[in-house]
Amino acid sequence: MTIQLYCFGESGNSYKAALALELSGLDWAPVFVDFFGGETRRPDYRETVNPLGEAPVLVDGDFRTSQSGAIQTYVTELTGKFGGESRKDRYEILRWVLWDNHKLSSMAGMTRFLMNFLPEDKRPAEVIAFNQGRLKAAYATLDSHLEGRDWIVGDGLTNADLSCCGYLFYTEPFGFDRGDWTNIDRWLSNIERTPGWKHPYDLMPGSPADRA
């Protein structure tokens, strides 16, 4: 049975789940969520897809879960991929996924939305500047950790990498320039060279060009 992933191209959190599915080799298909049309706020979405009113959501037969980290864990459970080689690795991966969700992706997603998807006259300059300061600290943490490393944990691609890269391939401005962070840039290139890698707008339906 084909796994369904409710997602949309602009969502870095959806991308984390979609990329895990794509690189795992599992049979899956995206189901477009019209986030910008208000779909996730509608009662029918909350009743039939996700009561939290969010994407991504994975549906595999009778099994359903949301949150990118939970979906990545499910992919690992099915395939044995991206979960590390040891108990120590598993906890280190979890530590980085939680760090990303709190320190990196949350700030990157919010800042990118404020800077690109709100009308220009409604963009809060002070909030954006504050967020970018916090993001700069997160980039510095990740860049320092990647000094001398190809991957965040261990010797291969794991859910730590798939989580932390979620927003960093998007080209809309939000205060991230790969050229400013040598180790992050090298690490992102490693991910791009992984067989089967795709940019979020090529992997999932939905992009700003669709609404232009």
C-alpha cells in the first residue's frame, strides 16, 4: 500500500518527512495541502486529517501520525535507515532533532514566513531582526559542530541531518546564506549528492510560483 504524506512544497517541516520517505525507498505519494488557501484551519481538515491543524501528516493504512520527527522515526522503524548504528547514536540523533525543532527550524520557518509570505506592509521588522539574531546563533552552533564532520551524527545520513536541513535549501531570504557558513555549506552539499535527493519544490506540490 502506498504511504500518503499530506504536505506542501513551501513547508520545511513537510520537506523533512518527504525527504526521509524519498531517500528511504518506500512507496509514497504526496497529498497537496492548500495551506495558503486556509485548508489546515478548516474543520474538515482537523476532523479527518489532523486535529492539530498542521502538516505534514503521514497515513499508512490504518496508521497515522503527524510531526516531522515522528514521521522520520516511523520511516526508520520500517526501513532501518537514518537511525544510527548504536544506542548512543539514537539518543544523539534525537537530541539534534529536538534542538532543530526548537532552535533552528522554528525560527527559520517563522522568519521565512514573515519575510516572504506576508504582505510587505505587515512584516514586523523588529520581530524579524530578533529572530535573525537567534538564527545566527543556531547557525554558529551547527557550523561549529560540523567542523571536521561530514554528518551531524556518525558516518552517514541520519534523521539529525534530515531534520536540520529542512529549511536550509530554500532560496527565499530569511537570513541564511550558505556562503557565510563553510561547514554547513559542505554538509548541505553532502546531502545534495545523496542518490535520490530532490529540492523541496521538486519533491512536493506547491511553490510560490503557483501563486504568482
